[in-house]
Amino acid sequence: MISITSAELNYLIFRYLHEPGFTHSAFAFGYEAGISKSTIEGNLVPPGALVTFVQKGIQYLELEANLSNDNAEVDEDFQFLQPLDLITKDVHELQKIIKEKKENLQRDKPNEKEKDDLENGQEHEHEPSKEREKEKQQKEKEQEREKIDKDREREKGKEKEKVHEDLTDTKMVVDTTGTKMEMVVDTIDTKIVVDSSGPRHEEDGINGEQEPMEICASSTSLPCEISNSDVTVLEGHASEVFACAWSPEGSLLASGSGDSTARIWSIGEGQSSCSVENGAPNVLVLKHFKGRTNEKSKDVTTLDWNGEGMLLATGSYDGQARIWNRNGELVSTLNKHKGPIFSLKWNKKGDYILSGSVDKTAIVWDVKTSEWKQQFEFHSAPTLDVDWRNNVQFATCSTDTMIYVCKVGENRPIRTFSGHQAEVNAIKWDPSGSLLASCSDDATAKIWSMKQDTCLHDFRDHAREIYTVRWSPTGPGTNNPNKQLLLASASFDSTVKLWDAEVGRFLHTLNGHRDPVYSVAFSPNGEYLASGSLDKCVHIWSVKEGKIVRRYNGNGGIFEVCWNKEGNKLAACFANNVVCVIDFRM
């Protein structure tokens, strides 16, 4: 008998988490399960393998139950069963469930006598009558199946309905619980919200986990689609592309992938209009492996350019950080972490690199000597993100819900921020280094000040986990000092929200995506915000109006978006192994 080993099952679970973009969960599970030591040829495992495997198992159980049934009176209609019934109950229990449900169904039918006559062998006088009866029974059976399917969907509470109305500039938000419907009518300066269930009161926390969905009711209100002639598709990666970053110098774009490579693409200043494939003279391949190209332990998880754009640092699933020059040559390997690196940043001066790892620590590296300068071991769980405040101070966050502000040379945190109720996914200092933003799986984003231990602002308007936050390049210490300082938050509830960071006021909800939003990025002038989602769409929003001005539909989920320094090109990395560079003009 064919069997599956625990190592093979672990690999399927790892891929199941990895493919839809649950990066943190996949890395944590892969690290504990020892996926890096697996001998499985990853390129031979098709997408969705675990789901297919489970479906096949259920089909086998269904077949087994069918073959084991010798009771001719029982109709083997497995639409009456839930998948878990096949797993948790034996054959006799399944037969009993089917029989009881069929009896209840027949009891409600007015033509019970006719069916009994058929079962007793009494034939109708005319063949057309028999055909009509057969069609009637088939129709009733289909109606019952439809009813059961609807009951299942209602129990799950996760279905979404998209409704198109012939109303100009009208949007409808449908609550999937079926009890509430909001109609939002947009005019130039006003938004009217009508809630059929009466005034809405949302409690703090993550209550009300329905997934609202924007529905555009008129094609005249759709934003301008970005033409393929304005997009350069960079092909060559052999797996999902997780990270991308423009060089401060402007013409170089770095990308990191699950294929154990990073790539440096040379992007011209002209209009995008072609596909660039592997082997082209304008791409450098930075290999993170020495042997097999399918070494999952060498996934490039994060990357960052130094301030001059001359050096690129990459972090990998193997726990090593690497420094490369702009010609794609390996300068040094930084080796001390004992687990995958999730985040890696240069300080502004360029003499230190900061890395955070699953091994619960953060390390400051001396770039000149290629040695670790100090390891910070304050967290009790994996470190998910790190960010420099200045050249010697930085913050770290973790799945342990804590945030620590540390200083090179100090053995204890100089500030501890506690308040999140679930893992903290991302942290970012504002341009002036005075405020720290954080976001968490507890569905909140918070702003902290070094002047106090408690949070300065607590934003609780998202319905699900918040994956990342970004500050606008505006306000004190930026090239746009007279513009308002804003914070953007991207969530698994499919929305992006904008906040006035100074007074803690909510400004806009950016509705448009249909799936979790993994990345947001402000344009250099602060006037536009780009967002990328698992729904395969890149949206470019007007920050002032809170509306989509450009949209691009790709062929895979989007993990990161980033602008070049001029703000006329936007890069996005996709789950279907490509990087797209979009020309942006208004």
C-alpha cells in the first residue's frame, strides 16, 4: 500500500501556506519542520497539491463507502454529506445519514405515492409519462442539492456576491451575513451611507469580521486601465517574487524570489513597451546557492539598497545575509543567524546593516569588517520586522506582540512598547524619526512616541489583520515639508486606510481590492498611493480624493510595490514569477 511520510506531508503543508502568500506562517512552519533539509524536488510539486491530495482522499472515502454498501434501498447521494463526515464517520454511519435525509426529503414530497408505486414495480401505461416523472424527480433532486449547497455556504459565512446596478457612481457594500446592506452614493464632495440595519456601532478590537466589498455599478466610473504598452514585464525568475526595491540612483531595480536568486534589472528612462526575459544583457542574476537550484532554504526573503545605491543587501531563508555590488558580485556573507531572515535594513550612513530573524534575535552588522557588531536577544518569538530610527537606534517587532527600541552599544532596550494583542507584522519610523507606526494581526495600527510608553494613537477601523503600514514622504524632514503627514495601512480585509498621523484622525477607506492587500507605497511627491493585492491588481490612488486613478491587472498575486525616485515608474512583484514595471503619467 502506498503511504505518505511525515516529511512529505510537512512539505505539502509548507507549500499550502507559501503559495497564497502566508509568508510568515510558511517560514515559521518550514523552519520548525526542517523543510530546508527536504530532498523533495520542489519544481515537480504542482500548485495546490495539498488541497488536491485531500480532495482525492475524500473521493476515495466516498468510493469506499459506495462499494461497501449492499443495501439497495439506500441511494448513494453523497451530496447529503459534508466532507468531514467522510473523514470522521464509518461506512454504516454514512449510510444511516443518507437514508435518514432521503426519508425526510421524501416525506415532504406530494408525489410519495407515485414513487412508492414505481418502487413496487408498477409501470405507467405510457412511456411519455414515465419520462416526465423521471424529469420531475431529477428536477426535485437538483433543487434539493441546491438547497444543501446554499445551507453549506451560509454556514461558512464566507461567500461574496458581486452586484452590478445601472446607477452612475453608486457603490454597494454587502455584508455576507445577509442581515445588512450598505449603499454608498459618491458625489464630488459628499458620501451618503444608508445602512438598512440602522445605526452601526463597532466595538474595539476585531469584531465584525465580515468582508466588505466595493461594487462599481457603472462602467463610466471605472478608473483608467493601464495599457500593456505602458508595462514592461521582467521574466526570468523561476518562482514567486517576494521583494523588489529601486536603487536610490534610480535606474536599477532589484528583485528577490523563491528561486534562490536575486536579480538586478537595468531599467531605461524611456517608455516601457516590451518583455525582458532571462539572459538579456540588462539583468544580473545573484545566485544564493552553489548546487541545486531548487534549494528552498535559499529563498530570498528581503532586500535593501544602501543610501548611495552602490551596494545591495539580501536576506535569505538560510539565515545568511549577503552584500552584493551593483555589478552583481558577492562582496561578503554575514553568517550568525540560526533561522530565516525576515527583514533587513541599511542605516542612513551605510556603515551598519540590521537584520531580524526567526531565531528571535536582531543583529547589527559592521559593513566594513563584515562581522556582527551586536546581537539583540530580547524577543521570545520570531522577529518579523526591523527599522532604523537613525544611524544607531532602531526598533524591532515580533510574534510575541512586543516592540523594542534599541541602541547600538546598549545591552537593554531604551524603550519598550506593549499594547498589541497579537503578532506585530510591521513597524516603520516616520521621516523625522519621532513617531513609530506598527500594525498587527489584532487588526489595529498604532502610533508610538519616544516620549511615552503607551501608544499615541490607536487605529481600530480595520476588520481583519493589518499586514503593513507606510508613512507618506511629507511633513517635517522631507522634500514636501508643507504637506500633511499621513499613514497608510494595508489589511487582509481587502482595504487600505489613510490616517492623519498628527491628530490621529481617519481620512479615507480605499475600497477596490477583492483580496488581502500585502503592500502599499506612496509616490515621492506624496500625491499618489500604490497598492498591491492577492487579487492580482495594482491600484494607484489619488491621496487627496481617495479614489483610484489607474489600475493594472496582472496574472498573479502581488507581494510588493515600489516607486522609483522620480515617481514615474512603479514596480510590482508577482506570484507568477514576474516583475512588472509600470509607466505612470497623469
